[in-house]
Amino acid sequence: MSKAIELLRNNFGVSQLYEYEVVKNGEPILTIYWNPLTISERESIQKKSKTDDANDFALALMIEKAKDKDGKRLFQEGDKAALRREVEAAVLQEIQLAMLESGSDKEVEEAQADMKS
């Protein structure tokens, strides 16, 4: 294995865990955890969603990747219709955006720290 692959895997590999807290009136309602999205997973989710609709992809991503603190999936494929019809779109979009942007803030902070040293 090349040194470049090892560096990337150690710094941005799938073992990383991100979290997002859904809050209502200042109180945490649900904490969602997920590992980084890989190219392979993105392709699999795109195939499952069978559409180029970004909203559909983001919802499928959330269903596929969201876990509880013990690593168990929070949603199943069958939850998609209920999530679409019964949950406020803004809340779902917040979760999806956190998942899609995960890692980018950390990378910027680390890069800035590296440049200063």
C-alpha cells in the first residue's frame, strides 16, 4: 500500500465518526452519528434512489448512514415515505447538510493550524 493511501486513510478514513444533535427549544431531541461517505456508498445510494433528484439522494443518504451511539441504523428503507410526509423538511435538511458537509470544517481548521506551525 502506498504512503499516500495510508495518509489519506488515517486522516480521512471511514473509521472517523461524526455526530449531529437535533435540538428543539434548546433541548437535544436526537443525536445522529455517521461515518464518512465513500465513493462506493455514494454510487450505491444513487443507484437505490433511481433519480438525479438531490433531495431524494440526501434523504437516501440520511436513511443509509444515520446511526445511534451504539452503531445501529436509525432508519430503514421503509421509513422514506414517512420521513417525506411526516417530518418538517427543514429539520431533515439540517441533518442531511451536516452529513454532506462533515469533515470540511475540520479539514480547514487542521490545514490552517498546519500552515501556522
